Amino acid sequence: MVNEGRPRLRRTEVPDYLMGKHGIPIAVATLNKLASTGGGPAMQYAGRIPLYRPEDLDAWAAERLSKPVRSTAERDAA
């Protein structure tokens, strides 16, 4: 796991974290775009460097995932 107990991750580390912990694939380019347009995980800055707290990444992932469904019909109804 990328985190290794560190309190914050750099943007280039976020895709590995989200895939490893939540199974969510996301590219650094997508994170860059979301940082500009909104809708991405919360971040903090250390000077010019965006940093992401694991708990913010976990909350963002939870918002992105649907509830478990057993068919596509259930997904469409949700």
C-alpha cells in the first residue's frame, strides 16, 4: 500500500491508493482536471504541492460508489 502511515499523499500516489484500497481506477490526468473543475477529492496545499489525506480519499471513494445491486435494473432504479 502506498500510504505506509503517512498523513498525506502526493497526487501521483493517489491512483495507487484508490485502486489498492477501493478498486477505483483513476488517472493522474483526471485528478488534475478535477482539481481545476471541481468534483475531485479534497486536498490541501504545501506551497504549490497538492496533498491528499487518506480519510478524504476514502470519503470521496465512498461517494463515488453505488450501493450493491444484483442487476442492472436495480442500478437504474437507484
